[in-house]
Amino acid sequence: MGFESHEERMTEDQPESGAGAGVAVAEENTGETRVFTVGERTFVLDKKKAEEVFAAKKVINGVDTMTFNLLPLKYAWAYELYRNMKANHWEPEDIPMNVDIAQWRSTDQLTDSDRWIIRMGIGYFSAAEGIVGDNILHVIREVVTAPELKLVLGRHAHEENIHADSLLYMISSLGIDPHECEAMFVDVPSIVAKNEFVTQISKDLRRDLDMTQVENIQSLAKNMFVFGQCMEGTQFYGLFGMILSLYRQNKFPGIGQMFRYTLRDESNHIELLRQLLMHLVEENPQIWTNSFKEELVGLMQEAVSLEKKFIEDCLPVKSLGLNREDFEEYIDFIADRRLEGVGLPALNPGVKNPFPWLAETMDIKKEQNFFEGRVTDYQKSQALDPVDDDQL
Ligand SMILES: [Fe+2]
Ligand SMILES: [Fe+2]
């Protein structure tokens, strides 16, 4: 399944600028000491103690430390992801909304369908971002024991705060009644169904569970799969596609740009939860039974059918450049990619991506001028390549 071996993290120091640069974590064993070099910093650790700490680090049921010992890094990929996420930092106020506001107020620049998609987008994501952040912070991060995993999960939760904040910024800029947004996720049945699907999985773990029991580890694995691959990885993509279709038609440039930033963050979240799941399985192979794998595929199937109902609600009438069947096919395509990413069989092998242009719209790192303006301030010189979820 392509698990990364621990030896792979012991890479030689490498330049930290330019495409493909990574966080260098060099490690050297010299008799009684173990020397770790992380970027420009060097740490000399007692070899015996360092090895004990290293061996005691686990995704779950590892050593319980209150001191947050990041070193020695066992899950170097998590630390790299953390640095990548940090380098991509953005704030909603960096994005001008004046064109969006003018379009929203105009009587001839938008169709009813355009406005409805934006309302559905704001309504759905207002609830969804909070649900994800809460699950990351209060469920997954609580059970996970390795400090570097807690570190990156904390950043994940913070990015959900930024996304939730961006929705407030959109709502206030357009002058949408906030109660209307609340009504969307209480009254639109396809939004209620999508939210219930994930919150149920989250509730299962909100008890003091004995994490040495196979069924409890499976509950955690299910949570990581549902939130990472089904929700963030698949159920977010119907609206992402629709809003970026509007953006492509020069509608809602500010909202479109915020969703592009959000999507870049989501790519990292999907990868984080994919890696976590894979390492959890590697350390607890007894959970990865055929029946459990079938259960996960079944959950993805359920997620896809909920998403298709939601797409029907988003596109109740034919709209320019937005074809419901294409979006449904797109969801099938994305879902299979997520399944394959965790070593599970595709539901619709061979299904094609009906939106090849979307990869380019999502691929913000290739644009020369995209970071002009205030957002550039956040892009650190040591920025890593984002996880390539945008090669759709
Ligand atoms: Fe998010
Ligand atoms: Fe996310």
C-alpha cells in the first residue's frame, strides 16, 4: 500500500527553496548521542532516551506525554505537511469583494441559479467547516498520541476556523441575512442528510473508549476515512466545482478566490487524514479485514448518493455551463480517486473527469501573478509544494 518506511525520513539536507523542496530532517547516530538536524537547527539527544521515545511514538496508544516532545520526529511527513500548511496561510480580508458585491446587487449580471449556488455554498459550508474542525480537535486529536500528529491536527482545526471566518466575510460583504444561512442547514433536507452522515460517525467516538479493542480502532479508522475521504475529499467537491465554474465565467471573483485557497487547504487535509489512516492501519493491521474494507467502500457509496441528491438541490434547473449530470460524474470520478488513495477498490472503474479545466483552476501554485498583493506576505520563502491533490 506504499507505506513510507521510517528510514525514508532520514534524508540529507537539501535546499529549501523552489518547487519540490522539503523539510530536511537529517539524523546521525554517533555512539551515545543522536544528532537531529531540522532545517538550520541541530539537536543533540541522548541516544538511548531518544530511541525509547521514538519507539514509544504511535498514532494511538503511544506514550502519553504532557511535554509535547516533537523530537525525535517519527512521522516526518506530518511535520512537513504542517510546514506546508503554515506557508499557505491566508486571511479572508486579503481578498477584495467589491466586484462580488456589485454583481450581487446588480439586476442583470447574475441568474437566479447563480445566486442560488452561492446561497447553497455559504449555507452548506457554514455548518460543514465547523463540523470538521470540531471532529479534528475533539475526536481525532484527543485519541492520537504522537506530538507531531497533534501539531498538524491543531493546524488543520485552525484552517477550518479560517474557512468558517471566510464564510462570515462573504455573508457580511454580500449583506445576506445570517438567519437565512442557518435556515439552509436546518431546512434543506440534502444538507441535513450530509451533515447527519458525518456527525453520527463523530458521535460514535465521543466516549472514553478502550483504544486497544479492534472495534474501537475501527471506529477511529472509519472516522478518519469518512471525514477525510468522504466528506472533505468528495462531498465538498460538488460545490467547489460549481463555484469555480461561476468563477470561470467571471462571476464572484472574490468568493471564487477564497474557495481556491480553501481547496488548496482541503487538499492538505485530505492527505493528512489519508496518511493518518494508512499509518493507523500499518500499526494495527488486525483492523484491516475484508469486511471492514467493504464497510468503508459502502460508506463512500452512501456519501456519493447523498452528494448527488445535494447536487440536484443546487442545480434544480438547467443553467449556463452547469450540467447536473456532469457534476454527478465528477463526484463518481473524485470518489474513486479517494478510494484508490487508501487502497480500496473503485466504485466506477474507468469513469472520466468531465471537467479537465477544473484542475487548472484549482492549481493555484502555477500562476505567476496569483500571489501579488497582500497574500504574498504569508507565503514564506520555505514554502513547500502543496500536496498534489490538484492533479485531477
Ligand atoms: Fe475547510
Ligand atoms: Fe478541511
